[in-house]
Amino acid sequence: MGRLVTIASGIFLAIGGFLFGYDSGVITSTIGQPTFITYFGTPSPSQKGGIVSSFTGGAIIGALAVSWLADMLGRKKTVFIGGCISALGCALQAGSATIAMLIAGRFIAGIAVGLLSAIVPMYCSEIAESSYRGALSGLLQFMLSWGFFAAQWIGYGCNFTSSSFQWRFPLSFQVIPGLALAIGVWFLQESPRWLIEKDRYEEARAALRSLHYNGSNDEYLDLEYREIHDTIMAEKLIAVRSWSGLISKPSWRRRLALGMGIQAFGQFSGINVINYYGVSIYNLLGIDTRTSLMIIGISGSLSIVYCALGLYFLERIGRIKPMIFSAMGCALTLLVNAVLSQYYVTGSLSKNPNPSALRAMVAMNLVFSFFFTFTGIISWVYPAEIFPVEIRARGNSLSTLANWCIGLVIGQISPLALNAVGFRFFYAFFVFNLCAAACYFFFFPETKGRTLEQMDTIFGDQLVPHALEDPVAAEAAMSKMEEAPEGVVEHKESEE
């Protein structure tokens, strides 16, 4: 029963991923709709970049806010705030009368998605057992695919109308998932780890029992609670509250570099160039808007299948091997597209576009979506796993911040780059993906199968024995801690 409660909670929280995917996908169809272009007077490439990147700019603020909101208010209240902000921003977009108003609505909605993209994987990782933690945290990407799918097909269907409904309805539809999150989150259990960190031990034990009890595993629950409690208590003795303290320990610096690095590589894969500017890309190939929306919709549909398979294999294969496979595949598909474009379709050496090459480029975009699957899932899962509870909110915040900061730059320059050099822009992402694959191979440790508390053995900063691995040693260690002189107290730096 407990596992069903946990999985149901993860699925509900993944509505944040649906909102993320829908917000990202809806702008692709919106800025390409004929009535949108007519209403706003054919927005320039820089204006399109502003519409897209304002969302990312808001997400930067939202991701940064998680660093203190999640610790101060808890996981549930942070999700509630994200849902409320989302509903406000999406309503403003739907009623936009000017580009400035649309940009403002996108910015506000971006704050919400920044919050949710950081808090949802972390929340899911803290309520799940290690055997399915990756899959539960990865539901964010799965539901993101559903959101992108819904956005593209709603946009495609609305293209058959000739009024402002063509773009206002897809934008207004975004209000629904935000309100659903804000209302439904109050029915979920708070994170047991956050409750222990706040010294609310009985609530934490009750939450853990509700989430993990299967009717006959009382001994396991006692050991799990002890492992979480002992590790958090030991971490609190050396807790650092200042931002500079995040880099005070070599193991923390390494975790932060890995968390920010995997998020950065997700953006450098090139996915958001394709997602945000799909219609513009296909227009470069001479494909009309309606057909472009259909192709993007098919890609979104396939992404759902790919993500389902990715979640299935995540706990069987691990994190790192799939990431290497993903990065290499993305690199090769982008290289093929860049070469085909330069020599056979749109480049100066191609007097007449080759129809077969044109079809191959469209197919390569669909293949790229397949290869990106593991990057899309694991770039959210990995940072949510590797940080100790004392810096988990700040670590996830900065990791997600890296994603959105790089996304802001890419979102702003992509329409200008595509307008100037076309598909040759993808040569840069080919190189980025190769660098990512090399870094995954040499620097990223595997995290599959370990509890959040056992991550300290990977990074070499274990403070106490883990009760699930060695209950006798854990009992002895806690006895010594309880017998320590009263003058031995925790040392904390003041907040900056």
C-alpha cells in the first residue's frame, strides 16, 4: 500500500513536468500561428527570442528561490506556491494585448516552472525507496513529454480556426495544471527527510510509514528511519548555511560541479533549439506551418514512448552508461543534419534541394528525440540524488539554475543564429555533446541502487554507519553520539 501511495504522489507531482513541457511546447506553435503573426505584426527574430527567453529568465529566479523556500517552508508549500504563480502567469499570457504583456506573462509562468523543475525531482527522490527512486524522479521528464505532446496537438488543432482562438486557447489551457498542483499538493505527505531536518521526528516517522509500509516490513522501516535520522543528525553537526560554504568541502564542490554539469549538458544537447524553434527550422526547409506542427506533434508523441522505455531501463542499467549513449547519439544526429543541410538542402552548394535529403533531415530530428531521452530523464534525476540533505535544496537550486541560465542564452541567440547560418548552427551542439559524453565517462560516478544517505560513500564523506547496511555499527555510533559531552555542539556559519 505504501508503495502505491508513493508512486501516486510522484505521478501527481509530475504534473509540474507536464506544465514545464506544455509551457515549452506551446510557444513553438503559438509564434508560428498565422493569426498570432497578424495580431502582433510579424514579430522580428529578436522579439521572438524575447518571447521565448523571458520564460527562461523567470525560471532562473524560480530555480534560485528554491534554495531557501524548500528549506524554510518545506517541499509541499513550495509546490503550492509554484502552482499559484503558474496560474497567474498563464492567465496573463492568454489575455495578452501586446508583446510586452505576453513577455510579462511568460516571465511569471517561468518563475513557476523554475520552482517546480527544481523541487519536483528533489521531492520525489526524498519520498521514494532506492529501488525505484530514479524512475519516480524521472517522471518529471515523462510528464514533460506529455505536456509537449498536448501543446503541439492542441496547437495543430487550433491552426484550423481563423480567429485569435488559434493562439489564445492553447495559452489559456496552461492554467489548468497549475491550479491542479496548487489544490492537490495538500493531500500529499511531506518529505520525511525535511521533517527530520526540522526536528519533527514523529511526523517524519508517520510520513515514512505511510509512504513505505507494505503490511509486514516494520523492521525495514525502523532501519530506514534510523539511517535517515542518524545521517541527518551527523550532517547537522557540520552544517554550513552560507553560500560560500557550498564549496568549503572538496566532496561538496564535486557534487555541485556534477549537478550543475549534467544540467548544463542537457541544454548543450541542442534540444531546446529544436523544441522552441521547430516551426522556424522546418520553414528553413520549405515546410509550411501546418505540416511543421504535425511533424512536431509526431515527435512529441514518440517522446512519450521513448520516456516510458527510458524509465523502465533506468533502474536496470543505471545512470551513466545511458547518458554516454544519449550524448553520442545526439551528437551524430545533429552532425548528419548539419551536413545534409549544408550540401544537399539549404546550403550554397545545393542549387536544388534534394527531396531524399530533406526527408532524411526530418527523420533525423525524430531520431534525435529518441537519443535525447536518457539525457532528458537523468539530468533531473542525478542532481536530486547526489546532495546531502543539509545542502540539497541549495545544490538542486544551483544545478537547475545552470540549466535555465544556459537555456536563456540559447533561447535568445537561436533565432538569430538560425537566420544567419541555418543548420550549420548544429555543428556547435555536435561538439558540446561529444564533450558531454567524455565527461560522463571520466567524472560521473554511478548512483543506482543506493539510498540518498548512502551517497556519502560514493563521494568519500561518510559520517556515520548506515543502518540498512550495518545496523549494529549504526546503533553503536548513535550511542556514542548520545553520550558525547554537552559542550560538544554543532558548529554553523552564519547565513550570508
